[in-house]
Amino acid sequence: MSNPFETHGIEHLSPSSCNLFTSAPAVFVLQKLLKRNTSVGAAAHRGTSVETGVAYGLTNPGATPDECATKAHEQFAQLTALNSDPRRDKEHDGLSDMVRWGLRELRPYGVPTSLQGKVSHTVEGLAVPIIGFYDFEWEDKGILVDLKTTHALPSQISGPHARQVALYAAVRGDNISPRITYCTSKKVATYQLENVREHLAALEKIALTVQRFLAISSDPMELASLVVPDTSSFYYSDPITRQAAYEVWNI
């Protein structure tokens, strides 16, 4: 087949879809190929909600931390209204402190020049572009930041996060300092990404591997037969996703 992405109805890849393919290929098959209804856990909504609160505070310098936290809680309530993840309450309880730590870390940079900026990267031999959206950029200062929330503060940037931010940095140019800010409910840390080209090369390699996988067959179920879900993984914490996996793989 000339373009396996087109065959499977995929218009582009993203850092998150590439990372999903490496860490949970069965979920990739469920979402991208079988088009099954899956649900992300409350932790993913926590990240989106904290980002909403921090973004509000950065673009409204006069807003109080409590006002910014309220924005995060409103977003979380909307996103998790029908979510049955048992960790929902735990994630809810950490929102306010994560927003406060994020503001404390990023407000010294000033008001961002752009938020949720789109980047698109073309890879030789890859039939679709890799598209992503960075969180915050201060172009006047040459700083780009992606915000991550977690319950345990890492001592360094993780591989998946490095690949994600490397894409943003490569597209935005060599004059940008790419950084990742990790927020917990108790502390915060910002790390600068080094070796951008190496991490970008890893992302490109994964994308090309996805292409080869899709090219094996035009039948999504045949591709599903080549992977096995680990239903003990957090990816299957939501009953909707577990049920979809059971219906496809009967495990």
C-alpha cells in the first residue's frame, strides 16, 4: 500500500501518539485503528486542568492563585463529569497546590507571547507530518516551556517528555531554550532539555516504525492480533477502555 496512514484514516502523528505506540501499542490500536471509544484516566484531566489554571494566571498577572485554582477546578469538573476513574478524588485534591507551584515557577518569566502553539515537522520517508502543541513560549526571552503534573517529582526529564519537547524545540529554532516544568502538590522543578537532535531522531524513528507497522495490513483486526494488552496498566484504569480491550482480545 502506498500510504498506510491514509488506509487507516490517520492524517498525522503526534508525540503523544508515538509515545503511546511505544508504551501501550494495544491502546494505540484501539484508538487509532479500531476507532474504539476509550477514556483517559483522571490523571490526564489533572494535567489539562492545572495547565488551564496556570495559563489563566500567566495571561492575567493580577489574578490571585485562588482564582487560578478555581479555573482549574472548573475545568476538571467538566472533564471528569462522567469519568469513573477511582483516582478522581485524589487528582481533584491536588489541583490547587499544583496550580500555585506552577504560577510560582513561571510567573517570573512574564506574560507568554504564545500559548498552545502548533508545530508541524516533516520527516523524510514518513507519509504524514508529526504535529504537536507546546504549552507556553516567551519568544522575547527565547524560552519554551511544557508543563507536566505528577505526584512524584522526577530528578530528570523522562524519555517520552524529552521526545515531545524536542519536536517543539526543533521546529521553533535553535534560539529557543526548551524546558519542562514538573509540578507536584508539594514542590516544582524546571529542567532544560539537552541533546534536542538526538531526542528528535528517536521520535522520528518511532514514527517510521509506526508506518511500517501499519503497512503490514489494511485490516485493523489483523494488526490487533499482533499486539497484546496489559490490562493491569494504568491505561486500562477506566472501565470503558478495559471493556473495549476485552471485546477485542478477550482477556
